[in-house]
Amino acid sequence: MDTNTITKLITTIAIAAIPIIGAYVSKVILGNKQVVNLIQVLSPLAKDAVVAMQKLGVTEFLKGEDKLSGSIKIVTKALTALGFSDADETLIKNAVEKEYALLINELDQTYPQMTDEQAKVQEQVKQKQSELAKADELAKAQQSLADAQAKVNSLES
């Protein structure tokens, strides 16, 4: 083989490899762009999810783990809707925890959380209201029955 043939062979292989290398480089760049987009979108989504779960804690008793898992579900669902289907759950969890740590003082003042005792009292109040509603309905039914019985008696006479 002469040098000219080897040079032509190397040039041909290099020309054939350029589209493959270009496709690989584009894929890497596009992948990095998706990571950058994910990072830009993740923080606001995590903040909104933390605030939403904190608002829910005003009217319902929620443990810390419940708030965390609820926030992660909200963020995961939002990311899936935005086309980020393969977002790492650890990344999402860390973003949620970071936003919670940044907002905790402000959130506790703005949205005071329901305690376990308050939830129990609220449940007792609901139960009493339910019992009163049933008693009221029973009294109305008994009155209707008495009225119907009186009408039957008057018609029989």
C-alpha cells in the first residue's frame, strides 16, 4: 500500500464518521440543555408544591412526611406534563426540601398548621353535627308519621 491510498482511506473514514460524531455531539448538547431546563423549572415547581401542601395543612392535619410526599407527587406530575418524564425522584426530593427550608419561617406565619388535637376536635364537631342532623331528620320523620297517622284516623272515622 502506498501513502496516497492510506491517506484516501483515512479521509474516507473520517468523512463517513463526521455525521456519526455530529449526531453524538448534538445528543450530548441537547441532553445538557434538557438538564438545564429541568433545573430552571424545578425550583419554581417545588416552591409552588411546598406552598400548596402548606395551605392544605391549614384545614387538614398533615404529618411532615405527608407534606413531603405530596409535594413530590405534585412536582413529578407537573414535570411529566412538561415533558420531563425521566426526572430523578432524589433530585425532586432535594429541590422540595430546599424550598421548604427557605420558606419555613414565612410559611408558618402565613399558613398556621392544624395540630393533631385540632383535627380531633374538628372531627368531634363534625360527628356531633352529623348526630344532630340525624336527630333532626328523625324528628321530622316522626312528625310526618304522626301527621299521616292522624289523617288515617280521621279518614277511618
